[in-house]
Amino acid sequence: MATTSATKNNGSNNHAQMADIEEQLAKLSEEMKALTSVVSDFGSGKVSNARAQASDIADELKTRSVSTINRASKTLSAAETDFEDQIRTNPLAAVGIAAGVGFLLAMVTKR
């Protein structure tokens, strides 16, 4: 009779342990889902931050490029005006320089 009683106690202990393990597994599963959600949200936040930073950098580069192009255009326009003024002031020197450059180009391309 003692063995029957011990077997019943072991059976109920095993059942209680299984129920406890199942409960712990369910809690662990819920915690894993929560952790996965947190990590996913964290990753999404990092991607959003990276996109925002990339967009800001692109906007800044675009602004700088436009500014640089405008300055270069103004500089070239001023140089062109100065060049035209020099030609009007000294037309013979301009013709002589143009002839000299043409002669040098002819010599270089003749080789």
C-alpha cells in the first residue's frame, strides 16, 4: 500500500511540475514577444534617425552646391566682363595674344 501512495504522490508531483513548467514557458514566451517588440521598435527608431540624418545632410549639401554654383557663376561673369573690357581697351594686344596662342596650338597639334 505504501508503494501505491508513493506512486500517486509522484504522479501528482510530476503533474504539478509539468503545469509549473508550462506556466513558466508561457511567461517566457510573453517576455520574448515583448523583448522582440522592444528590439524591433529600437531598430525602427535607429533607421528613422539614420534616414532623417541622411536627409538633413543631403539638404545641406544641396544648399552648399547651389551656393557654390551661384558664386562660381558670378565669378565667371565678372571675369568675362573684365576680359571684354581688356579687349575693348587694348584690341591690338588681344589680337596679338590670340595669334600667338593660335600659332602655339598649331605647333603642338602638328607633331
